[in-house]
Amino acid sequence: MEIDRQAVEKVARLARLALSDDDVAANQRQLSKILEYIDQLNEVDTKGVPPTAQVTGTVNALADDEVRNERRDELPIDAPATDGGSIKVKGVFDG
Amino acid sequence: MSGASRYEAVIGLEIHVQLRTKSKMFCRCDNQADGAKPNELTCPVCLGLPGALPVPNRTAVEWAIKAALALGCAIPDESKFDRKQYFYPDLPKGYQISQYDQPFGGPGTFEFDMVEDGKTVTKQIGITRLHLEEDAGKLTHPKGADYSLVDLNRAGTPLAEIVTEPDLRSPAEAKRFLQELRRLMRYLGISDADMEKGHLRADANISLRKPGEKKLGTKTELKNLNSFRFVERGLAAEIERQTELLDAGKSVDQETRGFDEDGNRTVSQRGKEEAHDYRYFPEPDIPPLEPKALGIKKLVKGLPELPVEVKRRFITEYGLQPDQAELLTDSLDDVEYFEASLKAAMSGKNKINDRTKAAQNISKIAYGIGRQIMTKKMLNSFMELDWPGSYPSVTGVGARYLASGEYTMSTLNPVMERIWEEDLDPEKTLEKEKPQKLGQSDLDKIIDQAIADNPKPAADFKAGNENAKQVIVGAVMKATKGAANAREVAQLVEKKLS
Ligand SMILES: [Zn+2]
């Protein structure tokens, strides 16, 4: 499946990624290649097979409502910058 | 303005209700984020770290189904979770686990009563769907800074999203719907539903059309109406804006808008929406759900008497006015309190035999004296007074003494307040503090004195100024410390002066 330039630019915009012209061209090539695998899958005859997103056969896998995680002093992630426990990010402003 | 009559407003709401489970939606982090330090209540699941496995909270799922049942929704045989992709700093995974095409609640109807033009009208609002999802984190923007701060304590908190049909026709009706919905959530015990704390968040869709027109006009979406006042004022401002556009022959653009409180107008937030292209797909990490296998019968049995029914019962059975019933049924605790008080009022040696009378007196005490104490203690709700178990009987005993005529509201007030604050025995205290019963001759004397003390109002009344007698009545009430009956005093004063 061929991915056109606009599709790459749209996905980049939705993912909040700034791509250079070269990046767009490279992604166009790479994404197209990846989707070729889907074309291979599409060759399988699925007539009469119900669509599913699951294969385990499990249903209603739920957990009881109890607090089991302790309060943590430090974030288990490498945030580039923190402030009083909060993660610092580039300014985003509502409204 | 007059716009309301030229056009009919068509309003639908989307409400997020924060569920008060102990742990989060898909991990076992503490869900009570009040007072926690930023990011203290997080784990690999709610931080969206690779390899973490989300497991839905059984209680949250049961509560969502409970809410759906209370809203008259059909419960599907199969349900599932989906990923909704979008990128924002408060969403660590890059997607939100939500429900797309198989929500827990199918179409339903929510019924409530409201007073319009002095008449009680029953409203039936269609519910499109109810689904379960997780909340995002909290972003704050320090003043003057060029950065924002992310706190993920709230990321993963369970939310029930309720979407209505465009069945609401005015800002007042929309506000009322929300208030009734809040009451329902509290009755069900699944949310604190405090709008100020963000437990209940509303967005609205609104369009206008000519009365009688079937086709819907172009709608706008009004975001973040986070208080009842905002809902009413924001919608009114948007109706006015759309009315002006249509009157001028212009068209309404379909867009997202926000309410600017200071300017009392709505403003476009077009930059924010981009294309809403969420690319939903089934959440591969969570097996599907079969709600009916979760014990629906038990959930149905566990449903409380719904607020609309309780209120109707308070009006028909106890003879209360709609506004009294409204206050007395604010929460299930209130209902229980009222009914225990009623029982206390209708038993004992000076019991009240007339149920309506007993109900009226309890209403007077609960929302006259009780409210006064609440205000003094800066409390929001009657129940926050933290009553010991015996307290409904205090109100009931008070109601009895009010009914027997031994106390008036003004003489009862200070004694009840003391009983409540010092935890005294109500019966003994009310008996001991009983005001001196005023004999007719005592009252006569006091009234004569009051007239003598107020010659000008007395003369004014004689000259035809009806209101002037209030000064004298006031003086008598003061002299008797409220023990006299104001209406009786007014009649006596009138008789003496004419
Ligand atoms: Zn967690």
C-alpha cells in the first residue's frame, strides 16, 4: 500500500511531530514498506471468520478495587526536568 | 432576551463523572488524589511505561453498569475497551483507554421533575450512551512561566461519560438536568459529584432552529462548563450569539467554543481542535467484557429508590412543597434523617398525630435552624454537621415541642442550637428551657407598653399607614423574646389602635 505525502504529514501533525521535508520522504517510504506486510495478511481468506481483537478466550478479567501501590517519592521515569515532583514540559495553554 | 422566543434552543450534554473508587481504573494506585504530592500516586501502568498491563477495576465496571441501569439504559451482552489516540502532555500513553462502539450503557431515558411557571413539569431526556474511561493528568501553568507542570496523580482515575440526546430546550433545563444527575450519582454512591472539585464536568452541544422546525441547525460545542452557573450562563451567552448571527442572515460555524466568564460571552477555541481523528482501535491488553455475567440482578436489587421517586413521595405522602422536598432529599442520608425525625416526632408523650404537620415542623427545623448552624460552621451540607446517631430524634423532639405550641421557631432556635452543639438530651433540655407561657393579661400589658413607647408609628397607623404597626409588633416580639405569636400580636395591636 502506497502512503502519500499528505498522509505522512497528517499523521505527523496528529502525533505532534515536526518533520523536515527529508523526514517526510523517508517516512513515506518506510510506512509504505510496513503496510506492505498488511497487504500480505490481506491475502488470507477470512470469509466466515468473525473479526476479533482478542485470541485468549478470556472474558471479564477484572481486579478487585483495593489500593496496592504505595505512594512513591520519586518518579520511576527519566523526566527531562521536574519541579516539586511535577514534570516540567514546554508550555501548553488552554483556551 | 427575546431571542428565546424567535428560536428554539436544542441542547445536548456530555458529562464526565469521576467515580469514587478506592483505586484507579486500570491499576491499583490510590484514586484519592486530594492532598497528595504531585506524581506520588503513579505506577508503570498509569505512567504509560512499556510492558505495563492495565487490569480494569471491578467496582468501577459494576458502578458504570449501575449508573447505566439507573438511567434506564439497555445493558449490552458484550462490551470492550478501546484506545483513543491523541497527543497531549497530560496523557502519558499517547492514548486514552475508553470505549468506542460497545459502551456499557445503550440508549436510555432520564426522568426528573422541575418547576416551570409555577407548575411541576416532568422532563424525559434521552440518554445516548454511558461509557467508562480513564482520566488524564493535571496540567498547571505557573504564572508568567514559559513551561507547564504535569501531575499524573489523576491519570487513570475512572470516569463515567454520559451523553444525552439533544432533548434539552433551555439553559435552565440543562442546569436542572445536571443538578438531578448529580443527585442521582450521589444516591448511587458512586461519585462525590462535586462540580467545584471537578468530579462532574460538562460540555454542551447547542444549536438554534425556528419553532416547529424539525431539522437541526448547525451546532457549536461549548467546552468546560464546570459549575452549574457556568452551564446556565454559558449556554445563555451562546444562544444570544447564535441568535444575533441568524438574525443578521449569517450562518453559525460548527466549532468548539469556551465560556469567558468576565466578558459573559463565548469565544472560539478553533485552534485547539485540529481534526478530531482519534483512530480508535480495540485495546489489545484488555480481554472483552460480558456485563451480564457480572451479576446484573444483584446490581438491580442494589439500586436505591431513585431521587425523582423519593421527591415525589415526599410531596404526596408528607404533604411537603416541591422546594421543601428538594432540600430534604438532597442525599440518601438526608432522606434517612428526615424519616427518622418523622418517626421521633410522631411518637413520645407529646407526639404529633398529623403526619403533614410533623413533616412541616421537621422541615422548618432542619432548614431553619440546621441551616443557620451550617452557615455558622461554614458547612455546605446539612449532613456535614456530623450527627451522632441519636440526632434525628433531636429534630423530631423539637418538632413535637413546636407543634404543642410550647415553643415558637424563635424560642426554639437558640435551645436547639445548644442541644446540637453541646450534645444535650433534647427532651430534658426542651422541657427545662420552656419559655414562660404568656398569659393574655401579660401580653396585653406588653402591647400597651410597646404602643406607649412608639407614639409616632401608632399615630401613623391610625392615619392609615398599615405598615407602621410592624414597628410595634417588632417591639412586642422583642420584649417577649419571640415567645408570642407574631400574627396574633399583629391582630391585637390592630384592635387596640382602631
Ligand atoms: Zn498507577
